[in-house]
Amino acid sequence: MATTVSVSEDTHRKMKKVKEKKQSKSFDELLDKIMEKELDLPDSLMGEAEFTGDKEDIRDRNDRSDRLKSERE
């Protein structure tokens, strides 16, 4: 299922430059690469590995884990 995201012309121009730099085939591929990097998802969760959650769930679990570690210190 596709979703439309609106961005300014300036942002679109920047995205096109980064898309070329990262050699992404599409904006979807570019944004996916960026999100994986920002969410610090290990490569083992991508590709052939079975994954039943979504990236936001992983980020939320990691955030909770980080908070618990900080509280213990």
C-alpha cells in the first residue's frame, strides 16, 4: 500500500540530490535507508529474516530499554 507524503520544493530538490548520492532507485528506497539508519536497526532484521513487528515497534522497545538502563545507573 502506498502513501503520499507532501514536501516543499526545497526539500524535494534536496531529496533528489541525496537520492543520487546514495544511488537509491526511488525515494521510497532512499527514505527506507535513512529510517533504518536513524532507528539503528541491525541488518539481521532486514532481508530474509522473519520479522513480525514494524520498525516503530523496535524503536519504542529500544527506547524503553535505554530508559530502564539509565534508571538503574
